[in-house]
Amino acid sequence: MGEVFAGRYELIDPIGRGGVGAVWRAWDHRRRRYVAAKVLQQSDAHTLLRFVREQALRIEHPHVLAPASWAADDDKVLFTMDLVSGGSLAHVIGDYGPLPPRFVCTLLDQLLSGLSTVHAEGVVHRDIKPANILMEATGTGRPHLRLSDFGISMRKGEPRLTETNYVVGTPGYFAPEQMMGSEPDFPADLFAVGLVALYLLQGKKPDSQALVEHFASHGTPSAPQGIPEPLWQVLAGLLQPDPQARFRTATGARKALTAAVEMLPDPGFDDEPVEVFDQIGPLPEGFGPAGPIPATQLPGRPDLQQAQATQGLTQQAVQQTGQQTGQQAVQQSYAQPPVSMSETGSFHLPPPPQYPAPTPQAAQPGTPTPPGTQHPAHPASPFPASAAPDLSQAPTSALQHEQALTRAYTAQHLQVPAAGPGVSGAGAPPYFGQPPSSSSQVTPPSRTAAHAPDKRPGPSTKVAVPVLLVALICFAVGIWALTQA
């Protein structure tokens, strides 16, 4: 990934270099699109003032590439513009040489259209040349150019940033009045447009000095070879050394060009179409059409993909182990375990023997109880009084808690025990009847008869200790699994 400038623009790769800075392809994280970022290399006051002038220019036109935004980070500044990938006119000439007249007229019309908007804003470009006229990568379709690089442009009437008799611009594309130090004006840009047109038609940089001398000595020369006469008349109006004899506005030159195009011969069937190629090249690794690609989605990185897959499997295994451990700890299942040991090395205990709970026989109402019959101490007791079982060997699930005593005491009236030793008339123990008095004597229940135990029965030590050990082992396994995540 590239350097992120001011938290917004991620610089990807350099695509060009200008007089005061380098141009980078960058990704705008806020607007989610690729832009061209011009990074200022120098930070002196003179360069910063030119930078402020250029980035302050806001011109909306399909054939003008003006700055769109700017940012500063410590001692560095940049401004951004649309990313144009077809290179400049210099790239087109390098690919094809001299261009067909009709193709040149299309480019010249777009250039004059954009320049008319710039002049309408009161701005003089002052640096029109093939390297500053960029092309969209349209292939063999209709060409589309953009006038760019307003680094030395200025508005008419603004103070100049250069000393007197100091010329700013590119040698070979100066107007004669610029060489004499006159104030920048719109006709100077039109003179540079004429030189650019000659460059496109002839495939080489024109000799502006010799051309001016010829105009001054012999007047308007005849059309050079390969340039149609109607088109040459328009170019001659742009190349006049005297600014008063030159086209005064870009709109006027464009009207003359439209009339000249109608008189040009039709293109032949054998003419090779001009294709504008993509000069920037493919995006580097880590970037796609929709922006930066996450590291885990990069092709050719099986290590990252394997690590991601392993991490997902590990998390899934931890979740499954935690669920199984929790179920074992809460439910304490007595299901028959498999013969083999578990994955964690713990062991399974066999369940305690299951004893069926005998169903007590309810006495029929109205049937007298034979004398000498042993009655159970409590109607909720699961065992008869004649055979009291060993409660230490009974499973916990088979025991029924004695709540009848509390229910009979709290929900019914006090009952008087019936006659007979140790037998209550309502089925309740005699010591839960009316309180004893001096005239009555309560016979305590016999310890040999079946009665509610003094302590709540439970599993024996042989069963309780292994169950607690299993619970502790499951708890330890769960803690270990969570720490491995």
C-alpha cells in the first residue's frame, strides 16, 4: 500500500513530472475514486504562491483539466484533478507521427473550446504546448483532449510574480510580444495554439523563430506540404507576428475553423484510424478498479488465505468444544459412553444402578384396617414399612422429597390423633397433632417402622466423588479451550 497523504489521498505510483512537482496516481478515500495528485516538491514562498494561484482556479469544462481539491500535510502540499490516462499530444505524435488533417481539426476545435472558457474567466494560460494537452484513452473512438497545467497562468490585471524582462513559459511556443516582455494577453495563447497545430500536422516541433521572420519579411507564406489550404488560412491567422493582425479571441478562431473543415476533402478508405492508448499502465499489486484490495483477498497470497482458513476452523472448534463441555457440566448425562477415551483424555463413569420405585397401594375407603397391621409413617413414602430399603444405594432420581408433612401442617387444621399407639387418624404423625398436655401422652414413633429420615437422603460417597471429579475436569477443559483461541 502507498503513503496516505493528509489522511485522505493514498499515493500509488508516479505518472509524470512537472516544473514544480511530481504527478502521482492516487486513491481518494473520501470520494472513492482514482485521481491525479500533483505534489509540490519545493516549499519556498515563490513556489507556494504559484501553487496557491493554480489550486484556486476552478473552471468546469469538458476540455479543461483544472484542480479539484488540495491538501497539506506538514511541509508538503498537493492538489488533485481528474485522472487522464491517454497521455499527452506528444505521446500521440510519438505513436503515429503526422496526424490526418480532419483528426487535427477535431483536436483543434476542442482546444479552442476549452481555451475560450479559460479566457472568459479572465485567465491567460501562458504555457500552451503539446505536453500540457492531455488525452483521454478513447481508443479508436472520437478523441477527447483536456487543457491542463495552470502553474504559470494568471488573471489579467494581477501582479506578476516575475521580474521585468523575465519571460516565463516554454521556449519554442512563445509569442513575439512575450519575448519583448509585454503583459500577458489572450492573443499570446492563440499564437501557441497555432504552433501546436503545426506540430500535429508535421509531426515535429516547428521553428517558431524562423516562422516569425518569414512572416515579417515575406508576409503570409504558402501552405506547407500536406496541409490543406483552407486549414492553412486558419493557422496563418493564429501565427501572425503582430497581435493586432492575429485572431483576438478563441471563439473567433473556432468559427473560422468550422468553416474550413467543411472545405476539407473526405478521408479515404485506406486512412489508418488514430488510436489513443492508455499510457499510464495497469494498477500495481494491491489495487483494483474499486480501490485498494484487502490483504486477505490478494491473489497469489496462499499464506494469508491459509491463515484465514485456519483461524476460522480454530474458532469453530473452540465453539463446539465449549458447547459440548457446557452441556456435560449442566446436564451430567448418564448415557452409556463409548468404549474409547475422549479427545481430551478424560474418562466416563458408568451410571449407578436404577431401581424401580414401587407404587404404594392406596387403601380403599371404608375398609377397616386389621389389627396389628403396620402403617407407613407417611403416605408419600415410596417404600412399605415392612421393608425399609437402604437409602444409600437408591438413585437420586428415584427419591421423592417429603413435602406432605409441610403441606399437611400449613394447609389443614390441627388434627387429633386417633386411639391406638403410634397411629394417627388422618395419616399424619401423632407429634404433629395437638400439642401434648398433662392428660395426654404422645407415643414417639418407632425407629423400626418406615418413617421420614432425619436427614435428606442422597448418593453415597462412592458416587458423589467421581461425579464431582468429572465436573471439575469438564470445567478445566472448557477453560483450556478458551485460552487456545
